[in-house]
Amino acid sequence: MDFTFDDQQTAFREAIRRFLVVEAAPEMLREIWETTRSGRSAELRAKLADQGLTALSVPEEFGGIGQSDLDWVLVHQELGYHGIPDSLTDSAYLAVHLLNRLPADLALKRAWLPRVAEGKARVAVGHPINPLVGDVEMADLLLLWHDDEIHALSRDQVEATPVPSIDASRRLYEVRWQPTETTLICKAAQGKALWQGLIDRATLALAAQLLGLANRMLDLGVDHAAQRKQFGKPIGSFQAVKHHMADVAVKIEFAEPVVYRAAAAVTENRPTASVQVSHAKLAAGEAALLAARKSIQVHGAMGYTWEADLQMFMKRAWALDAAWGDRKFHKTRVSDFVLAEGAALGPGSTFI
Amino acid sequence: MRLTYTERQKAFRSEIRSWLADNVPKTPLQSFDTEEGFEQHRQWEARLFSGRWSAVTWPEEMGGRGCDLIEWLIFEEEYWAANAPLRVNQNGVFLLAPTLMEYGTDEQKKRFLPRMAAGEDIWAQGWSEPGAGSDMAAIRCKAVRQGDHYVINGQKTWSTRAVWADWLFGLFRSDPDSTRHHGLSFVLVPLDTPGITIRPIKQLNGLPGFAEIFFDEVKVPVENRLGAEGKGWNIAMATAGFERGLMLRSPARFQQSARLLVDLYRRNRDVADADPSIRDAVIKAYMDAEAYTLATYRTACRLAKGGQIGAEASTNKIFWSELDLLIHETAMRILGPRGELVQHPVEAAAINGATHNWLDGFLFAQAGPIYAGTNEIQRNIIAERMLGLPRA
């Protein structure tokens, strides 16, 4: 039993953190999100690739570094904390999950995995659990669900209509397309399990990002409370304000290990993985939503402005909490497990 | 990260499981807040000791098994799953003992620990006073040195188990001119010493679960002091750390309650589903019990690698006390008009023979956010020590 990460894993996380502090400061992200149509920066993507982030899941034979879901979970916490948009996760984690599990002789797999690893390709992933597909206009390849089949299309094979989100980091599209024999790359018989694994990984990725977002909003709230003075002293010295922030810290403290257990379950393909990632996303989402609510309260009127950075992270938290399965979806998965006849519950069942 | 048990840990689990199967009383003991129930529970402690199960984390020479924290968690899981009796000597085994091992002399360890492990000495706590609750540094009860004795005068209150306990550990003002957290000493007091008057206090359930204690010229030998004179505050803080931290409320307790809640809900869906929010609360209770378990395993692993338990002890205390309320409030909502009934045999139904008195649990859950440092105090600690917010 070892519930800690090894030194290499924590060192990698630390390196990513230091990198993002410099290269993805809020003012830089705002510039990209608010002034460009794509909301993405080729320059930032190249730098992320230099850090190895686009190669993380890609096997070594395709030019990647073949790391596990467990390594990703720490990275996703940092991506969440720094508000890195969805395209990186969609391309380098989710699309790679599908591509990795396609037959080895498939030309598409050999063609795209190395390009994703190098940071030279963005892949959009569409599944009906989300009504819209992210980053379609920038996508070099789309992997789309159709009755549990996987279809691969190029951008010009789909009709995409942008649908604005209040979260300025998001680029969402309504997509119309025709499945054909030539777009089909994986039949439903095999595709079903791959999509199932994809939903679990997307849920895990978002859970970890929501934890990162919760931590960011907590830090912003604490910073503001320590600096803002009223009645001649920092508002953070008042108990009512302290307790808002303490409640958020408690929620984060008890969501993080739930996310880590889910990451281990996904990595090891445990039969409980789906339930545990759903629990993880519910717990992390609850922490993030509470962090948003409490942090805006502590910020006062500043929290209600576009100017304060809090809104960037708050809106991402609201959006991600409902993406890849909203609370209704994930609660149903947990409750179906808990209420089933003979469910393994109670003391001693935690690591089954 | 490796979230699996070793072969040794699995063998340990089967060993305790089979011992409990052979030894846990078939009919539940009476409450340890009755005279007869207290003695029954003392005998149960002795039975545990006879199998070397009463203090598994202690060193072998003190009557324990030298278990690490993961083994302790496994022990607790099996203990709660087996519906074994509550631990009447919890104050001693889980709170005083770790403090004694850290601050006690060898002589004190030999004198107190084996008797504690065997259930021969049952311990009560003596912190609160009428004027010192959350503000514990306002303690006034004096223990003034006279030669080789301390002479204690004053009053303690809310002392759990004190009505029938043998000993009390607590903080006393050994320097009469001192203020706040200076000049306090940590003293161990036999409760049969002349000059001590114990007045039972009835709790919500009508039983005398705690007491107020009056000290009138009570003489206690100097060798009953734990640690240096005047340094009691730091020692008490260490005890409070154990209490809020890992040892006071093991996660298995809440996993077992949550599992019984799921069972209660499943058997009563015909009435419970009339309020759809009940199902949501049941699932939340299950998830939070898991979260508390996971956080505890994680802390145990961090400690095993040389980490320290810090302000996260305060997050624990808030989390388990609120979880306990959620579990029992939800049970009461399911039971509806039967909830108030002191005995409702219908709900004494069983999983592996486990029964749960929801009303008792509901009443006790009301105390959770208050004892062991109120949750407001814990939030202050989190805000100031974990988050670095300024003091008032």
C-alpha cells in the first residue's frame, strides 16, 4: 500500500508548474482567448510540446514517452490550475487513448501518433455525451462517435458552426457530418470499450483539472483577503472570511485522494474504474464550485468583474463541471453501483 | 503509487477477522455510560488484551503488536465490520498513550501502558473548565507544587467517561502567577484520590456520559507529571493533534455507518423515495465515507515516509463530524415518525449481525462538531496555519 507519488512524478509536476507560471500567465491567456478567433496559440503549443506534454501518452515506438494515466493526473491538476484550454487534453490524452488502441497496422495510427507527440497536430474528439465538439476549426483530425463506431475525418469533411461559450477559453462547435465506409476506422464491437475508456479518462482529466481550478480560486481568494483592508485591517483576519476559505480547503483536501484513487483504478483497468472516476469528478467538481462561490464572495464587487482573473477560472470550473458527463450522469453511475444487490461497500472495500 | 495490500497485510486481516468472529459478544453490550455496561466494556478490553488486540500500534513489550498505521487501519476495518463493542478506553489507548510514548519517562511508560492495554486502568480526560472551553489557555484549575506533591484545587468539566473511570489526564496551572498557555503542567490523577468529587452530567440520551470534577486539596505525587513542569501546553497540543488527526475517529466507523444507511434506505425505498433528496444524501454519505478513508490512507502513507501531521488534522475533524451528521440525519429522515422512538426493533435488522441504533447515533453526532475542538476553532486553525491568513 503506497498512496504517494514517486519523486520522478512529483519532480515532473513541479517542472510543469514552473513552466506554466512563466509561459501561461493569466494576462497572456486572456490575450489569446479574447483577441484571436481560434483562441489557441501555435507558439504556446510548441512550448508545451517542448515540455513533453504532447508526447506523454504516445508510446516510444511512435516518438512519445509512454507515460501512464497516473502521470497525467498530476499534469492535469497543473493544467487546471493554470487554465490551459481543452485542446491539449483532447489531442494528447483523449485522442491518443483511441489511437493507441487501434490495430497496429492501421496507417492512420502510424501517421498521426508521431505528429501529436511532436505537437504538430491537434485532434478533436466528439462523443454525444457532449452536445458540442471542442476546437474543430483548429483540428487537423477529428475522431467522432457514431453508434459506438469510431470515424476519422478531416476538418473539411465536416460542417462546423461555432457556438460561443461564456468561458472565453472554450471554442465549441455544432458539427454536421456523414459517416461512411471510408471514414470508419473502428467497428462498434471494438469501439464500444474504447469509447467507454475514453469517457473514463475524460472524466478523470476533468476531475484533476477541477481540483487544480479549486486550488487556483482558493489561492486568489486568500491573496485578496490578505491584501484588501476594511475597518483598518485585512479582511482575511475576520472569522467569517477565514471560514469561507477554510471550507474550500477542507473540500479540496478530501477530493484529492478520491481523484488519485480513480487514477490508479484507470491505470490498472480495475472493474471499479468507471464508478471511481465518476466519484472523483463529483468530489472535485464540488470543491471547484464551492471555491468559485466562496472566492467571488471574498473578492466582493471585484469578483463580479471581467477585470479580476477569478472569472477566468470560475467560468472554466462551471463549464468543466458539466462537460464529459454532468453531475446527473456521474451521480447515476455512482448510485447504480452503491444500490446494486450485493455491492461491495463498507470497511475493507475501498481498494477492491 | 500502489493501492493494493501486501500478502502480509492480507494475512493480518484474516488473523484479526477470525479472532473477532470467535470473540465478539453475540449480544451487544450495554452502553458504557451505565455502571454495568462500563464493567462489561472493561472486560471486553481485557479480552482484547488477552489476544494482544487492545493496542495494536504499541510496541510488543508494552502489550501491543508494533503495527504500522496501515495495519492499524486494517484492524479498525475488521473491528467495525464485525460490529465489535465501542472502546471504553479510547481516551487512554488512542490519545494518552501516544503522548506518553513521546513525552513519558521509561518508568511512566512501564507503570501506565500495560495496565491501560489490559483495561485495568480506564482513562478520562480533564481539559475543559467552566471558564475554559474553546479558550483552553484560560485554564484556572491549580496544581501547586508542595515538596514531592502537587496540590490540586479547582474544577474540570465535560470529562468524558469520568463517572466510572480510574484515572484522569489533563492540564493544570502549576504556576499560580502565570497566564494563558504558560505555566501549565500535564498531570495524571487517580480519580479515587481523597478530595475529588465527581458529579455525573446527563447527556442528550439521559445517561451520564460525562462529569464535572471538583478538586479540593487533592495531593498527587510529582512523578505523575508528564513532561517538564510548565510545559504542559505543548504536550496537550500533541494530544489534541492525535485526537483530531488519525486515531480518534477511524474511517471504518463511518464506512460501516454509511453501509448500514444504504441498507436502511434499500429496505425502505417504498417510503424514502417520496423525498428524492434522500437518495442523494445516501449516495453522498457513501462517497464521503470513502473520501475520508482515502484521505486517511494517504496521510498514513505520508507519515510512513517521514511526513508530519499538521493542520490537515483540523480538516479531518471537520470532515468526519459533518459526515457523521449527514449519515444520521439521513437515517432519521428515512425513519420518519419512528425516528424519535427510543427502541425500534424493526430497524435492528442486520448485515453480518450488525445492528445500529440510529437514534443514539443521531444524538451522538450532534456532539461531533463541538468536542475535540469546535469546528469553528478548526476553521481558524486551517485559515491561519494552512492558508496563512492573518490572526484577528
